Amino acid sequence: MRSQVGLLSLLGLLGLIATVDAQTPANMAFDGTYRVVSTAKVNQTYLSKGGRALPCVDRTPGPLTIVNGHAKYTTETGIELLGAAAPNGELDLRPMDPHAGAGLGRPFGLRTKAAIDSTGTVHARQSGFSCSYDFVWRKQ
């Protein structure tokens, strides 16, 4: 009985190691630096706290970098967003500092959802409390 439990434990451990080993290269397959190739405003205006329609300005983010499956980029306004690359190429990035934008007097809510395709192109939507943007990065 002891030998069977020991054998099952060993098999379980080997299976766990194989699973971790199999997942690591998939996440790291997206590692690299991605340069911005296009930006576009999703909405042209937004409503201020006072109810006035204000224009959304053009924005260009910094490069997107992925290292060991961890993704990050910095917005034009200096806010660093972090996330992880899923094995299927999906990204969900949020501000590194959860209080970023707190001085604006409202919840910040900045978030970027993206997907990396087979050509090394990232299509992303950055959404915030006012303006949203579509960004495209391409792997160098």
C-alpha cells in the first residue's frame, strides 16, 4: 500500500512539473518589444463632471513590452499599466498604481484589453472614465 501511495505521489509531482513546463513557453512566446503602429479615438468627446461635452485629445502610448509573460506599457500621460499574457495571446492591463488618477475626483478605471495575433500584432482598446482609444502595436 505504501509503495502505491508513493508511486502515485511521484506520478502526481511529475504531472505537475510537466504542466508547468508546458505552460511557460506558451506565455513566453509573446515576449518582446512591440512598437505603436496606429492609434485612434473611439469617442470624439466625453461629458465632464459638470455635464459639458469636452473633446478627447489624440493619445499615443509608449511601446508595449512583454518579458516572461508579463506585459507593460506607459500611457502618454505617464501611467504604467501592467498585466500578463495568457497562453492564447489575450492581455488585460491595469494601472500599476491603483490610485492613479485619484486627484481627478472620480474613479479612474483605466484598463486595456488586447489580443496578440499570429503575426505579432497587438490590437488593444484602452478605456477610461472619459475617452477610449484603439491602439495597434507590432512586434519588432
